[in-house]
Amino acid sequence: MRALRACRSRKGGGGKGKKAQKRQREPRFAFMTKSDIEHLDDGYRWRKYGQKPVKDSPFPRSYYRCTTASCGVKKRVERSSADPTIVVTTYEGQHNHSSPAGHQPRRQAPPR
DNA sequence: CGCGTTTGACCAGCGC
DNA sequence: GCGCTGGTCAAACGCG
């Protein structure tokens, strides 16, 4: 709780700076992974940029973003309300860069 | 030293 | 017309 944020110099554009992404033509791929860890390294680096509680779910939802340059892929991780051991990972966008060296992603073709 | 993580607050659109 | 929700950003701190 960093209360008293030294004067939020935010430009004022809270969230919807642009028109609501009316056209999210980018298909969203949702994957259900049975794992108690939400930080499964799928071969890419992710940076958490937000977290909000989800109704219908006693667990909060985490928002992740690819930190790789030229890669604006977003990923949201949410826990199943029925099976806390199930993690629902939704990928938004596609990676247009090779996986980070040293990190050999599991050649697991997504079910799409 | 750099990176990643965490929290609060803000804005716009929609529903009734 | 008003209220509410969802989604995103920024800053600061800690650790290796």
C-alpha cells in the first residue's frame, strides 16, 4: 500500500485512452492447464501489470504482458472456480519473435 | 544496477 | 440521467 502516491502525474488517461478496443479481431486462445502454479514458463517472459477480483470466482484474475520487444502479446491467468487446481490461461495475440535464448518452449502445439 | 512484482486510482461505456 | 464495472497505467521496493 504505497498510500499517498507522490501526486499521480498520470496524464489523466486512466484506462480507455483510445476507443474501447471495439475491434478485438485478435482471436483469444484459452487453455486449461491442470497446475497449481500459474507462473508456468511457457518459453516467454511475462510481466504482471494488474490484478482484479473476478465475480463468480473466489480467486482474482492476473493480467500478464510479454516483455519481449516487438511483442505486444497479452496473457491473462485465472483459476477455475470449480477446480482451484485448474488454471485457465488465455493468450491474446501471437508472438512475432523467437523464444528467448536458453528458454526452450515446450513444442506443445496449442489446441487452438 | 536492473528487473519484476505489488497496489490504488482513473476513465469510458452500458444498463436500468 | 445516474451509477456501476472492467481494464490499464504509474511508482516504489526488494532481491540476485
